[in-house]
Amino acid sequence: MTERPRTLREDQRGLSTTEYVIALGLIAIAGWLTWRTFGDHVDFGVRSSATVMLEDD
């Protein structure tokens, strides 16, 4: 019985690791964007409050 050598297209040994790395990268980017947006909103709120407090004096 002759076995045919595996081609790159048929080789799926590293496929799941690659998918996990891609998913982790996408999750990291989404987390960073969420954190940045949240930080911008907090920064705006703090600056607005400080401006109001300074105007009251």
C-alpha cells in the first residue's frame, strides 16, 4: 500500500493554535478600544466637573 505525502492544504496540525492566536489578538484589540473609550468618557466627566467647580468660585 502506497501512502501519499501530506500537502500543506491537508495538514491541519497547527490550525487550532493559529485560530486561538487570531482570536486572542482580536479580543485584545477589542479590550483596548473599550478601555480607551471608557477612559475618554471618564476623563471628559472629570474635566467637566473640575470646570464647573472652578466657575462656582
